[in-house]
Amino acid sequence: MRIGPLCLALGVALAATACSTTPSGDATFAGVTADEVAASGGTVAGIAGGVLMASKLSYLKPEYIAGALVAYAIYDPLAPTWSIDVSRAGEDRVRMDLRMKSLITGGEGEARQIFLRNARRMVEAGGFAGYDVLRYEEGMEATRPFARRTASGEVRLVRSRQFPQL
């Protein structure tokens, strides 16, 4: 079963149509701007060419499409990389447990950023002046068939000391 080339062809087609990093006024490698390519139907031609190539190479057979859909369902690229469980550990303390999804393509080093971003959001939503990180730790959870990264921490939400009514 040749799922690899199908996934590669679909990935290239999606990247070519959805992700344009060239600003509209800058020229691409061929000396043509992104606006000129879009105006001349270059995106549509690329998609049509990709579909024709896939059909000519027999990638549009039901078993290949089913394999690609199964791979997509298992990987789920649109799901968030980290899941966060938040619980109160006291009147002004909050505990956060973060778990990374099993199949990933990046994001291993962003646990602390996510932890601090969520702490800041809780401060802003609750009307607090700030927060103190009391405890933070990262680790690996050995699950089968894939290990996953975890992070855990506790923050203390702080009210304003100069203006206690705020």
C-alpha cells in the first residue's frame, strides 16, 4: 500500500494552496508576485494538476483514500497539541496539569509557555493583579504504544497590595 506518496501529494497541494508566505508585493522565485499568480488562476491550476497526477498514478483508488482518512483520523492535525486540566487547590491557588497528544510533529518545548499563558489568562479573567508560580515540573509518561510529555504546576493568584479593593 502506497500511502506515503499520497500523503506527500496531498500535503504539497495543501501547502501550495493554503500557505503563502510571500507578501503580495514581493516577487516569488520566478519573478511573479503572489497576486499575479492568484489572478491568473495558478492556484486552481496547481490543484487540478495535483488531482490529475494523483488519478494517473492510481492514488485515487478507494483503498488509498481510506488509508489516508484513517491516518488523518489517528493523527488529527487540527487537534490541540496540549490538553490542560485546571483545578482549584485553595482559595487563591490553581493547579494545572498539561498532557501532550501522542502523535505530534512539534511543540515539545512549549509546555512552560502554555502554562504561563493560561496563568496570565486566569489573572486577567479573575481581576487579579498577578500570579506567583509556586511549583512547575515537566516529565514523560510512559504509555503504550507512545510515550507522551506531561507538565504540572501550581500558581497563586495575587490581588493588588496597594489597591486591595481591585
